[in-house]
Amino acid sequence: MADKVYVGNGWKSPKFDGVVNISLNLEKLNQLPVNEYGDIKLTVSKMREPNAKTKATHTVYENDYVPNNQREDF
């Protein structure tokens, strides 16, 4: 598994339960591969501890998961 490519952060909404507001870096997004549908696969995950500087509670990174039956080295 390659190193994660982080493209943004998220903050838990103070007003709405279950809502995460995200900020994405457009330059990093443009470098990610696009699938056959024109989509970029991303994962949003909760941080163990909020970022001390930005107070971000979530991180956004490239979803590079490939099922075993679709891997080239399989």
C-alpha cells in the first residue's frame, strides 16, 4: 500500500449532528487519478485527536483501495 495522499481536512459541524464540513486542496485533487466514470475516489476519516493548530476533526485522502481480484500483481 502506498503512502496516503492527503488532499484536505474536515470539521465537525457545530450546528448539525452528523455533518462534516470539508476543505479540499484543488492542486492536490487535480493530481489524483480519475476513474472511467470521471470520478476521484476519496476517503473521509475521523482523526484520533483534533488537529491542535486547525482544530480539524477529520482528514480527507485518496482512496486507493483495489480489490484482490482487480490488482495487476494478483
